[in-house]
Amino acid sequence: MKLRYLILLLVLLSFVSLFIGVKNVSPLDLFSLTDEQKQVLFISRFPRLVSIIIAGVSLSITGLIMQQLSRNKFVSPTTAGTDDSARFGIMVSLLLFSSATTMQKMLVASFFAILGTFIFIKILDRIKFKDAIFIPLVGLMFGNVVSSITTFFAYKNDLIQSISSWLQGSFSTIMTGRYELLYLSIPLLIIAYLYANKFTIAGMGEDFSKNLGLNHKLVVNIGLVIIALVSVVVMLTVGLIPFLGLVVPNIVTIYKGDNLKNTLGYTAVFGAIFVLVCDIFSRLIIYPYEIPISVTIGVIGGAIFLYLLTRRKAHEA
């Protein structure tokens, strides 16, 4: 499918999303909006839509970058300990800086997310698996260790409820004044686009990169910083959204290849569409209530992940 058709589909789904909710607002009402309907649209529905698109684009692109740098299709912030390390950073900020602002929490969480991702990459350098499937399993084990440490300190300091809230990704609480932090992802994504070709070369290995005159460590570190910062921004605003950075890049690269610059646009738009479809489904399945987006994407993304694993095994056979 051509990119312009995906963009058209995104626009149509965005329009549909604006008119789904407990408060009834129809497209015909746009010509004669009441004050209450204006508040629903501009304080709740539009911010929610913007958050969905930015989160979908951001997490999909960071997953693509991480897969490129690690040279493994089953690695993402969810399966590499990045999200768990960020949550540990949030716990540290709550524990040591109880009156910290959102920006201060972001800085602390970003530091731990970068550190956790860096440790995972170093583990990959030391452990050379012949089967690529084992690498995300190592990432999941590493993430579970970090998550267990977080839970231990959270229980010890009566912070378990605060920490648990970051596990439930949901757009239901998004409104004006509570989502603007997501805009920080935009300049990071622009940098990712500018470095796309360098990420592609860096993904071919350190020796190959150096032969082409590329500063491999610098490019990898820039990629890790972008991945960590974007993951933290989305987590602080929306919560944890699993599997998104894993399945979307895989689906796109199956049809569009591995050149990062050629697939960035498709990955971004398809990621936004995927989250938007899941969000609409979450709002309709038990209407007028809604299911957290982390649950919906976790189920659908998990099923797609299993399909990708079995598909890979079938091709190897």
C-alpha cells in the first residue's frame, strides 16, 4: 500500500475517533456546537487524538531504531528493559524527590532508561546467540530483574500504587494540560530522521561502520538517547504501551525492506493507525466504558508477536 493511502486512512480514522465517546457529538454538530460540545472536543477529544498519533508514531520509530542498532527484529523498548528501567527511574524520583516536577521525573527516568538500554546492548555484545529469538528473551529477563527491584523498593516504601499506575497505558485521562509533554518527542523524531542513514550503517556492525568513516559509538549513543527519551515521555504521559515498537516495525520491514530512511514514513503512519484502531476498539467493546489501551495492544500485539515467531520458524524450516 502506498504511503498516501495510509495517510488518508489515518485521516479518516482520526475523524471517526473524534466522535466516539460517552458524550454524544456527531459530525453534523460541528456546524452548531454548544459550549459543552466545544469543551468535549477541544479539551478532551482533540488532545486525546493528538496523543494517540504522537505516541503511535514515536514508539514505532524508536522500536525500528532499536531493531536496526541491535540487528535483531525481536528487540524493542518493551523487550530490552528500556521501559522497566524507565519505571525504576520514576520510582527513584518518587522516593528521593517526592516533590519533583514532571520534567524532573522525566530527566531522572531518562537517565535510568538510557542506562538500562546501554546495559542491554552491552549484554548483547558479550553474548553471541546463534538464534535471534534468544536475544529478546534475555531482554525480558533483564527487564524482569529491574522490575522486581522496582517492586521491592516500592513495597518497602509504600509506593506500589503509584508505580502500578505507570503499568496501565490509557488515553482516558488525556486532556488539555496533561499531554503537552508528548510534544518533546517531535524534535527527537526529526533527529532520528536526519540520522536514519547513519543508523542503517551502524546496524551493519562496528567494523563495517568504521570502514565507511562513521563514528559508530556516537551514532549508537544518539540512537539510545532518542529511544530512552521518547519511551520516558510516552510513559509519563500515557503509561506503558507494550509490543507497539516490536510489531509495527516488523510488519513494515516485511513489505518495505530494512533501509531505515525508506521505512520511517511507513512505520510512523502505520504505528499511528495501529494505536488509533486499538483505541477505537477499546472504547467500543464495552461502551460506554473503555479498556486501557495497554490491554488491547498487549493482546493484539502479543498475538502478532507469536505469529512473527512462528512465521520465522516456518521460513527457516
